[in-house]
Amino acid sequence: MKKNLQEQILDAYSGTKPLSSQTEKVFAQFLTQLDEGKIRSAEKFDGEWRVHEWVKKGILLGFRLGKLKEIPKSAPFQYFDKHTFPVKKFSKKNNVRIVPGGTSVRKGAYVAHSVIIMPPAYINVGTYIDEGTLVDSHALVGSCAQIGKRVHLSAAAQIGGVLEPVGALPVIIEDDVLIGGNCGIYEGTIISRRAVIASGVVITASTPIYDSVNGRVITRNSSGSLVVPENAVVVAGSRSIDSEFGKKFGLGIYSPIIIKYRDEKTDARTALEESLR
């Protein structure tokens, strides 16, 4: 019986057989499906995000297969990368706006129609970016990050990906989220739908978030992910260090704070102008 794509990828990744030209053909088929959004590294089932480990293993297989080569048609500049990960090709039928100025998207990143990419931005392999999202200037979307519909990744936002360990969820930004300028979202953090992350906020899986509205501290869940609640408006804040040394010198430590939950006034301030599209 002929093995399906998942089985072939797992066989090749296991390393029990030497890599061959047939392995490259299997990987090329895998990368095309990833590029077209037919497979993805993480999906939501019954309200819970789950990682597809075999997809991450397929991407890692590509790095093992790849040989360092010069990227063609890059003159007058020179670029060298693994030959298994070429630059993604777009055409007018993709209905994606890529404004001139130095953006790079690797093949194996799914970019849905009506996405806008401002220069310069970088979108890595395994990323999934859904319809109507804006990736602003100097934004980075890391390997396997999952970005929902109508998300605004503001200028210089850094969305970390999580490729390894293969069982770990990547960073996930759900629908209608605003990520402010110079934000950093890392280590498999999940930003739930309609949340607003104000400029300069940095969140990792080990960053406690102080919910001033509900009087609670949000930490990573049993799956190891930090989940920012729906509609939360998170700003950069600080809290005092209560040790004797901290009190002596008036020291504080950075802390993201939920200052409110989204309302009509917030919606008006965060709406993307239709004229931009």
C-alpha cells in the first residue's frame, strides 16, 4: 500500500533510511502543500489549539536535505540559503499586496488573499497568515507562527515562531487582534481574538500578565502556553520589587497589565481604514 505524505515525511525524518532524490521529491510535495495552506503546523480543534508535529518534522527535514546555494536573480545583491527553501512566488491571482521595498517571504509560508505586506517585512517558512491581515514595516513573522484574519501586525512587531521542540505550539495570533508597534510575542504565546497589545509590550510564556480588571495574575497553562484573554487590552507596566534591596533603590520590574477589555471606543481607535486597502 502506498504511504501517504505524512507517513513518507515521518519515515524520512526518522533517519532509518539514507536521504535520496526521492526524499527531495517527497519534501517538494510537502512544501507545496504547506505553501498553499493545505497543511499547517497548528490548528484549532473544539476550541483548543493543537500542534501537528509531523509538519514541523517535515520543515526540519528540509534543512537536513538542503545544500547552501546562491539564490538566483538576486543581483545586484547576493543571497545564499538552503536550496530546499526558495523564495515564495506570488502572482496577481494571489490578490496579495506586497509594497516595494525589500520584503522577503520563504516558500512554505501560506499568505491568504487580501493580505497586505509593507516593506521591509520577513515571513518565515511554516507561517500561516489568514485573510485581510496587515503585516507592517519591519515586522517579523517567525517559523510556524499562526496569524488569523484581519490582524494588524504594526511596525517592528516581532512574532516569534516555535519550530523546536516539535511538540510545542508556535506563537498564535487569533482573528481581529491588534499587535502594536515594537511588540514582541514569543515562546508559543496565544493572543486570543480581538485582543489589543499596546506598543512596546513584550510577552513570553514565562511572563505573568496582571489583569487589573478581574484582579488575577495570568500565567502559562498546563500545556505550557500563556493565553491572553479575548478582548483584553494589554499595556506595558511595572511592579515594585519588594525585597530589601529593591525597596532601598526603588526598583521595579517590567510587567504587562490588562488595563481594560475592548469596548466601542477601543474598536474605533484600532479600526483599519478601508482606504488603506
